[in-house]
Amino acid sequence: MIPWHQYVFALIFILAGLNHFRSPKLYERIIPSYIPAGKTMVYLSGILEIALGILLLVPKTQSLAAWGIIVLMVLFLPVHVYMLQNKKASLKMPKWALILRLILQFVLIYWAYLYV
């Protein structure tokens, strides 16, 4: 039986992924210029978040999905650092909120590891 917190975690990723399609310009602004094909990356990461969220709810693919989320969160770390360094990419968020977002990545990594 899948615990309730796993459903919550999966839903967070599914909704976050859907948001990439609802507000792609927002995500394009936070992608560092050294990452190629920013718009494509926004959609690709959205698809991955949705897929991994769904796969996390299937017992046979749960572990694979958890590892996928961990890798994705590690790949997102440069974006969060970029948001701290670049005023335009910061989305006018206060510095403390950007630092909290960066720390949240590690919380999400740990949370995903619970389902490996």
C-alpha cells in the first residue's frame, strides 16, 4: 500500500510539471544562458516531472522514479544558484526565499530517497 505522503510527493511533481506548460515563460527566465534550448528544456523538464510523479505511484516503477527525481533535483541546482546570482532570473523574490528554494531541493532529494 502506498503511504499518503507518497501521493502528496507525486502530486507535487505532477502539478509542478503541468505548470511548465501553463507558464513556460516564467521557467525560461530562470534557465541560465549556458544551458542550450531553454524553451525545449522547460517543456522537457515538465514532461519528466509529470512522468516521474506518475511512475512514483506505481510500485514496480517507484524506485526508478525516485532515482529519476533525485537526478532531476540535482540537475536543477544550477538553476537555483543562477536565480540567486541574476536579478532578472530571481523573479523579484527576496534573497531569503531564493536561499530557501535552494535548500528545498535537498529536502526534495531526501524525500525522494525515501521511495528508492
